[in-house]
Amino acid sequence: MKSRFGVAEILKESCNRRNHRDTPKYWLDFGNSQHTGQVILSNIGEIKQPNSEKYETVASLPFVTEQFGELLLQSEEQDDTASCSLAEALEKQELFINSALAQMGCSLLWSLFRYGMTEYGGFFLNLKDFRTHPIKAT
């Protein structure tokens, strides 16, 4: 969890520099527990949006640390995240939670790039009862 807050600080600092072609624009954060996980899409700094009569545009998607900072700090106290060993990992998390999050997270990013927009800023996934809850971009 501390690494997320560290990444957030580094990315905030990058907003103050001149824009170059390799300046980061998005942060796609993945997190999981045994049966559940989330993917949160953020943009780094504001990205000017075109005017639209059909959609309400959003210039900034908040960092996961801003949107869910308190929850991250609480989960840090209870976190017993699996190690890199597959055998140990399978004792603490379901086999497909990481791959399911990766597939769905990449789909979110693909939708953004393919259509030039997304109405979602991420999602929560629960593999135990096969539920997904999208997070509207606000």
C-alpha cells in the first residue's frame, strides 16, 4: 500500500514538468485480495476534453489514493498479500483473480483508446459470487 502512495507522489510531481511525448498521462491501478479486486483508472493532471452536447466530459479522474485513500490505509493493516510463490499465493488468493482483473482492466483501457472515451473510471470485481460493479467516471 505504501508503494501506491509513493507512486501517487511521483506522478503528481510529473504534472509540474513540461509535457513531452513520454510524459505519463494515465495510471491504471490494480489491487486484489483473496476473492475480490479493483481496477482504478486515473489521469495524471487534467486532460482538456472536447465540448460535447451528448456527454458530460470530465477533465480529471482522481488517483486511487485520493478516491479510496482511507480504505487503502485500513486494508494495509489487515493485508496478508500472497507471496511470489504460486503455492503460497494459492493458499491466500483464488487462482484467477489476477488474470480476471488484468483482462477486464485491459478491456477498460482498450475501450478508452478505441473509442476515445470511457464512461467508467474503473470497477470492483468479486469472483466468489461473480459480481462486477463499475465505477462511473465523475
